[in-house]
Amino acid sequence: MKVLVLNGPNLNLLGKREPEVYGSQTLTDIIESLHLEAADLNIQLSHLQSNREYELIEKIHESAGEIDFIIINPAAFTHTSVALRDALLGVAVPFVEVHLSNIHKREKFRHHSYLSDIACAVICGMGAKGYSFALQSAAQFTASKD
Ligand code: DQA
């Protein structure tokens, strides 16, 4: 099974960026431990972090027919991007939306997501563990397809 992890803008700053909100782990830490978990689950993991919306969109396009499941933290694009929504609908690759923080406990503009109603699941407020839960759910998703 192939899983693509996508991280949106400013998530390259994890560790330094508002650690009281996003935790002290860097994105490299998170992705390294996700790779270890993926190996145990027999999952082939690939990852892209980008601050550019078009790069995320192009990666989603490339995933059609290649990737079984997407784990995406769209970061600020969550609240703005019809284009990311359309890309995910366009390729029809199932996905889980992850947020480190509980976006519903924060400013009102973070409460709305352009992706949540088309996601298999949304995990927020669990910190970096959210990615791990998403990975476990990806494996379950394939199991339920067989
Ligand atoms: C975030 C929440 C978003 O509102 C914010 O813009 C981010 C990170 C999170 O992981 O909690 O950049 O997606």
C-alpha cells in the first residue's frame, strides 16, 4: 500500500513555530518516525511539504492511480483553498485531514475547512500523534477494501 503525506505552508517551521500551539517536534522528526511506523505496517510512504499551493496540487494530480491514500495537513490552505479541494475531488484518492492543533478551539477563521466534508476522517488537536493515527486508519481503510 502506498501512502502520500502532504504538509502545507509553514509546517517546515515546526519545532520553532509557536511551540505552545504546535509542539516541539520538527517536521523531520515527525516524518522520520512516521517512516518507521509505515515500515511496520508494510506501507510505502512518500512525503512533500510545500509552501506553494500549486506544488501540493500537482502532487495530488500525480497521485492518481499511483497512491492508495493521502494524509494531508493543508495548514492555512485548509481555510482558503477551493483549489486543493477540487484537486482531491478530481483524483478521488481517499484522504484523512490532520491538524496538530484543535482548530475548533482557535480563532473563528480556522473553524471552517474546505476539505473536511470530503475527507474520510479529520484528526485535530492530537499533536504529532495525529499523523500516526491517520497512518493506522489508512491501513484499516485498505483492509476494509479487500
Ligand atoms: C494547522 C492549523 C491551521 O489553522 C494553521 O494555519 C496551520 C497548522 C495545524 O496543524 O494545527 O498552519 O493545520
